[in-house]
Amino acid sequence: MALLTTHTTHTTHTTHTTHTTHTTHPGPGGVGSSASPLVADALLSSQIGLGHWTLDGQRRPVAEMPKAPVSRLSPAPNGAVATTPLNRFRGMDALPRAYVCFSELMDRVSFDGSTAAAACLSLRGASPAPIVTLRRPSHAIFVAQLAQVHAMSAERTERATEILAQLAPPAAWWTSVVNLKPQRHPKTLEFIDAVLNFTVTVIFRFKQLAGCPRPVEYSAQIQPLVATPGHDSWPSGHSTESFAVARVLATLRPDAGPQLRAHAARIAQNREVAGVHFPTDSAAGAVLGDTLARFVIAVGQGGQSPEEVRSATFDPDRVYAQDQGGARRLLHLESWVESDEFKGKQAWRGKLPAATAEAGYIAELWRQAQAEWA
């Protein structure tokens, strides 16, 4: 079972599903293989046989059949089964759990895209608190970075294998750092998928609003190494997703944080080398991915850690001052997302809303993921 094998590439995210669909694969002894016509027929035959024949091989009298089924479940006061939504969540297959987690996250946020100049994802409630605000780069910034994208094409020969391998989700890069394995870390993989499902949806809200063209739309000389995705450029999906996964795994394995973020930064930069993204796309993605992962972790922790519920803002004029005539500042994404400048000073007021009967699923999944690394 390959890590995140059903998470499609960023170019086809409309069909994005989760790693958790693998639970329908046959397991030891054929468990999970009841969809086979042969097995279904055999189950039918054995069920009928158990009802019509005794264990010593004698046919039961017609008057004794059929046996009334015995229920082992007790009713609740309201007439439903006496169990809780969280207990039912624990017993679900992983795919429906993924949808429940996605629903919980989306119920907690609202998106303000009233202008294309800036958009904000906020905590939903009577007093909305900003989670992340992205300010759209100006046309001048994209034009100024066009020469940089063109110059980076010189590295395509060196990075071509990486670029092509990273068209699919770059799970091998995370595995190589923290030894992430489906057999040992199934809940961690589910939590990562929950983060990615949520992240992809948010990415496209920002992309669709901003409507930023790709490098090849600015100049035919870019000639991208790979097919240009059929959606807008900013922010970069690869950067967003890579920094989101890096934040999740770095929270579980703090010692691996620098290496995880270094890989995320190179994955983002490879998309620039390939000619399908601008550096400002990668920078906005780093802000968005890291912040969204912090938000999901905060939901998982019940909002008990103020450090994890900071808000963040991407301001292209501050990051790329050289494009506006100022002195050039080198941007190292992996260290930038840990800097005081990135983290900002603004924190949310108060805590996340308490979990209700239709919440607490992310917290349950996060608890189980943490236990896998204890």
C-alpha cells in the first residue's frame, strides 16, 4: 500500500481522494474481499445452510425456520442506537472518516474574497478571527520575476528527475526523512490527508479569486518543462501542500523539522525551475500551507496552545522589496516560515469553539496520530 497513492497531483485536484480508500483492499485471510461474486455466493449458501441444517447434518423441520435475529444493541432514549457520534466515527472506514473531518474543518471557517487585491480565511463565528490573509502580487511583481523564472530554466537538466517525480504527491520525500509507514502510522496518514483535503479546497478559493497568470502566459520563451496546469498560478499548490505536510510531521517529529522544511522549499522551487510558477507563488504557498496546518493542528488540540493559532499575512511588497525598487532580500522559504517576520504578532482572541456533537473528529484523529509517534 503506497503512501498517499490516491492523492492526485495538483493539476487534477478535482478528483482528489484520500489514502484511506485502501481499507477496501483484501487483507490477511481474504478479509475485505467479500465483493467477489464467488465469496458472495458462498456466504449466501452458508447462511441458508446454517438455517436449514443442524450441526450433525440433519435438516431442520420447516416449523423451526427461520430463526428470529437477536439484537445486541440497546436503544437510546430518543430511539436511536445508544452510542455517540465519536464512537461511530471510530468504527467508520477511513474514507467516510475523511469526509467527516473535511466537513468539520469547513464548518469552522469562512472565506472573504470581496476583493481580488486580498482575501482572508477566518475562523467562523460571531467575532470572526483571521487565520490567513493573502495580498495579491501586482502585475509589476510578476513581470519583474519573469526574468528570474527564465534564468532558473538553466537548472532543468539537473532537476528534471525531481520535477517529474514530484508531479505526483512527493510522499517519498517525507518518508525518507521520518520513516513514515502505512503499517505503523495509519492515523498519521489519515490526518495528513485531512489536512490536504482542506488545504486543496482553500488553495483554489484563493487561486480563483486572484486569477494570476502562469509564467508561460507572460512569455513564450519560458517553455515549461512540464504541462502547465489548467488553473491559475498564485499561490502555488505544490508549495502550499508541501509546507502543510512539513508542519504536521515537524509537530510530530520536531527534530526533523528543518529537513522537512528544506525539502518543502526545494519542491516549491522545482516548480519555478520547471517554468510553471513564479517565486511569489511559492512564497504565498509557504505562508498558506504552514498556517493552514497550524490551524488544523490547533483544532486537533482543542485550541489549547496559543502558539499554534497565530494568524499570518502574505504581503508581496514586503517579501519582494527589490521588485519595487528597494534592496534585494534573499528569501529562503524553509527558514522564513520559522522567522519572527513570518509568524507575525497577531494572535487570535480566545480559544476555538468547544467541540459539539458534530465536532471533535479532528481531535480524535490527531490524538491517534500522536500516539503512533510516542
